[in-house]
Amino acid sequence: MGKIKHYGYTLLMVLAVSCQSRQERVQQVLAITEMGELATTEYSITKIVKANDNQTWYKIGDRKILISVEATIKAGIDLQSVRPQDVIIDGKKISLQLPEPRLISMTIPPDKIKVAYEEVGIFRMQFNNAERDALLAQGEKQITSAIAETGIYATTEKNVRQFLTAFLKKLGYDQITISFGKQPANPFKQ
Amino acid sequence: MIKRTINTVAAILIVLGIYVLVVKAGWLPSPSMIFKPAPVLIDQTPILINEIRQVSQLVSITAFDEVVVSTVKPAPVGSARQLLHLVTPTAGLALDHLVLVVKGTVQVGTDLGGLSDQQVFASGDSVSLTLPAAKILQVTANPSGTETFIEEGIWLPAEVNTLKLKAIEQLKARAIEKGLLHKADVQSLQVMQHFLKALGYTRVRVVTSQ
């Protein structure tokens, strides 16, 4: 009788734990940042995320995965940080000193993530979503650290120059000089 | 017999004590470390540039947000969950759940690409600029910002992607609901006013075309 009671209580406890409602996560806006970034360049890139899970000594067999990832990188300049002292005007001539180009966003759309190949040993489980996301997060880091090597900042400088030249021409300027980063000397000084 | 048992226990305790000391000194891994799975690291692979596009977007608001999305599907025939459902007919048990907590950013701003000559007018120290209405420029929900809260059963990448796209739609909808388009309009006007004043114009008029 005592044993039956014991098992009964255990069963009740298990049921109580398993039947409790899943905790709803509160949805909230974390932060809103006001900015003024002029994005002029968008790169579409591809990267293969390659992993081999064979380093855990007690797991028999290995798992291999290849994921193809397409990312969109956007770069531009901070237009808000342009101050009156960065602008030199002489009649129809204008010289602008702009901040260095910077990364504005790096996006990996979910529909651009494709598992190209997966090989799983018979004693191993398939990669689950959490594991795939952890691998992709490493891929993201690799992309972010290699952004400068893509030449996106040079392209951004060219595109910013092109956009602002057209804009300043609409405002009536005919000689436009745009530089980035360090303070240039007055180009109109004789 | 008792003496022998005491000796054995004492020997075991001494060995354990030595092991604890050695682990503390960092000369041997702890039991938890021995059975800790090795991290799976990805290989270094190159980046291939597919396309370079010129854009002209004024990003005026970035909202960082978090949404929860979930989906269910029937557990596969013959799976432990389905067999359990046959024994205890509770509705939820025969379903596989996937719950994701997705952190993302929504960039809202103005597309300056279509600025025509009629929208920009300057005369002397006065300038007038008409900006297009703000719109959502980009929603980012990357894998590094995605937490798998519940994952029961096997979920194929395509099924997960569908759920992540649902999260992106929610991020967009919440940005609109929070009035970010209007806020972005106001911020774009301020940025352009500031920029035009920096260019030396004293009378600046910037409006949004509605």
C-alpha cells in the first residue's frame, strides 16, 4: 500500500510539472536610437559555413555540415556629425570634410540560409536549430571581421561623393570637393 | 573483515582527496570537464562578393526589438512523443514545439534616391527641400540574436526559416505600431535641416511629401 502511495505521489508530481503552462515571454521594445546615417553602398556576399563535429572523445562517429549564407552589408557615413567648420564655401565652390565611412548594417535574411550538405554518423543526432544558429553566429563574426577587406569603405566613399556631388549641384554649386576623415587644407586658398 | 572495509574506504577517500587537490591545481580536468562536449568551431572560409549596389538612404531611426514566435507540428509516427500520446491522450503531447526568441533591429528612414530637381530649391541663403515619406529600410534578425527557447522533435532548416520570417514580419509590424515611421520622418527632417545649416544656409525649409 505504502509503495503504491509513493508511486502515486511521484506520478502526480511529474504530471504537475509537465502540465504547467509554458511561461510566456514578455515582448517589449528594447531601445530606439535616433540617428542620421547616409547609407550609400550595399554589398551582397556569400559565405560557406563549414563545420566538423568530431572533437568530443566519448561521442562515436562525427557530424559534418556545410551551410551557404547570403548576407547584405550596408555602409555609409554619419551625416549628423557634419559641422559648419567642416564646410568651406567660396562663391560657387564648396569643400566638404566628411566622417570616415562605417558599417551601418549586416543582415543575414533567414531565407538566404541553406544547408548545402549534412553528414551524420549513425550514432549521432542531426544538428538541431540551436546548434545550426551557433555555427551561423560564428559565421557572422567572421563576416564582420572581414568586412574591411571587401573594399566596401572605398566604394562607400566613391558613392557618397557621387550622391553629394549631385545633391550640391542641385543647390547651385559647380566646383565640389569632398574629403573623408582628416581635416583637409582649404582647397580654394591661393 | 571490518578492518579490510575500513582500509578500502580510507584508500578510496585518499585517492579522491588527491584527485580533488590535483583538479584544484589545474593539473587534471574535473569530471564535468571530461564529459563536456568539445565546442564545434567553423573553418575559416572566404567571402564572395556577389553584387554591389548603390543606394541613397537616410537611416534616421534604429529600433532594437525582441519578439517570440512559436510553431507546432504533429510528432512523427512512431516517435516517443506519439507513443506517449497513445497512452495518455493529452492534446499537447503528440505535438513537436519550436519556440524562438528573436532579437532584431528595424532601420527606418528616408530613401533619397528619387530626389528630383523639383524637390530641391536654393536661392541665396535660402533652401527648400521636400523629402519622401519615411519607410522601413531594413529588418535584421541574425542567427546571433536568435535564441532557441524550446525545440522538441526534429525541425528542418526550411521550417525554422519560415518561423524566422514570421518573426521579421512581427518586428516590422511592431515598428509601425510604435509610430516609428512618423518618428523617422521627424528625425530625417532634423538631420537634413542640420546638414543644410552646416552648408551655410540661414533660411532652411525641409518638409515631407505626404
